Amino acid sequence: MGGVDIVSLAYSVTVTAGGLMGYVRAGSIPSLVAGLAFGSLMGYGTYQTSNDPQNVNLSLVTSGLLAGVMGYRFFNSGKFMPAGLVFGLSLLMVARFGYRIASRT
């Protein structure tokens, strides 16, 4: 077992905090539910990648779905915060996990 996957952990915390902030600032229950759901999935994905760096399937699917949803919102609204930021971070995570899958031998 290696160390904790800090990058995935930071992404998970960011997604969760974003959902909480959406609820606190705008009273958005969908933001709260999505933030907690995606943050929890990424939290479990972080646990998986921390134990086995090649076990990225859940994390890849979760960050891919979040990239799709937030990319759609970003391109429709043109607003960087929060949709554009989460879209960009999610794309980076998809690339990171995609690289791990591509480099498997």
C-alpha cells in the first residue's frame, strides 16, 4: 500500500465543498446533493487509488460524469464560477486517470 492519493483527495474535498457552498450561498439543494454525491464517490475512489494506483475506474467515471455535467453548464452559461472551474479540474482528473489506464502493461 502506498500513501494517500493527495490529488484525488483534494479534488474530492473541492467538489464536496463546492456543493456545500452552493447550498449555503444560494440555498441550492441540487448543488448540495450533487456535491455530496460526487464528493463521496470521489472520496471512495481516492481510497481505492490510494490502495492500488491502477484501480482508477470509479474515479475516472465520476470525474468524467462531472466534467460532462459541468462542461454543459459552463458552455450554456459562460460563467467560470463554479461550472468552468469544476469542468477544468474534472478534465485534468480525467486526463490523469486516463493516463494511468493507458500506461498499464
